[in-house]
Amino acid sequence: MKITLKYLPFMLLPFSFGIQAQEIKAELNKECKRQEKISYILDYPQNIKSEVPLIVFLHGSGERGTNLDIVKAHSPFTYKNLIKEPIAILAPQCPANMWWDTVTIYHLIKEIQSKYKIDASRIYLTGLSMGGWGTLKLAMEHPEMFAAVVSVCAPTDRVMYANIDQYKDLNMKIFHGGMDDVVLPENAYNFYQALHPVNPTAELTVFPNDNHNSWDSTYSNPELYTWMLSKKKSK
């Protein structure tokens, strides 16, 4: 078979010219509306006329779904008797197969503040495992909201490290199990190592014999609530 290249130069001709491009500098400025829907339990003291502190609790991945009662498991709800003053506890539920949407949680807290008598200087945030991640993420995004932050066996991510200065003025405690094989203790060690230079008052506690369940050791300690409720933000 004979192949002729007679017309090949003409076929390549259009590609021999430089392609002209236009550089456009602009800005997208558009209001995007989104629907926010989340179920929650609010434990609010009765017959209280004054403002009360609020603990916001974010559960772990095992409590996701539509059975709202399970959000109280493994939480400060279990140890309410250790809290020595009237306090509200808010526990939202993360939808199945999702992770915490911290924008929605922030708006939920603001909604609770508008509907109930909540002391804005005494809002506390805590969570375990997936909820510990949500705790650190929300605290990073809105450090101005929380008087104290407590994360338990929390995964961490690069965004938190990149924004480590956001935690510099927060009262923080970090808890983890030394034998955790679900969320490795290195998450806590490495995060604390990055956190300490910007927030020297932050504390890391490792329970050496705890596996992933370090929440019982954390929430069963009455000193945690004494410390937490002693903290206030400037209004």
C-alpha cells in the first residue's frame, strides 16, 4: 500500500499559528439561598426566669439517622446529675451517611438563642469522634461564640492546621484514648503540638488504657463541668 504525504503540510497548517487567549478578571457576587433542616433535642430547665448556660453536644457517627433519642447516648445527658447549676443542653442529630454541616449547627445555635433565654457569654461546645471533628471545625469557624471547647477522640484535618490561629483565644481541652484504634492518638498529639504555641492554656489529656471510648472517662468527671461552667466570653 502506498501512503502519500502530499497534503500533510496543509493539514498541519492551522496548528502552526499561536492561539490567542483573553485574560478575564472578575468577581462572582451572588446570593445563594439554601434550605437547612436538622432535628435536635433541647434539654431546657423549667421555671427558670434568668438566662442559662448552654452546652452544645455533637454525637459520633453511630448516632446518625432519624432515631432522635439515641443522640443522648455517650453524652453529657448521661451525667446531668454532675452539673451543679441549671443548664440547657442542645444535641442535634446528623443525617444518615453525612458528616456534620457546621454552617447549619451555627444557625441552629443562633435560633436557640433567639427562642430561649440563653446566656451568650456561656455557650460551650463539645463532641466525640465525628462530633469531635465537628467541634473543632465549628470552633475554628466561630471562635467568638464559645466560652469553652472540649473535643473527645476527634479526627483532625489539614484545614484546622492551616487555621490554627483561630483557636488562640479559646478555652480548650482535648481528650483521647491512648489505645484508640479507630481514630489514632496521633490525631490528638499532632494537633496539640500545633495548637500549644498559639494557645498555651489548652490542655491535652490521654487516657492510656482507653480505646475509642474515651468519652465515658471524659464526661463522667465532675471537674470537667466545673471547669467548663467557670468560663465566660465577653458579650
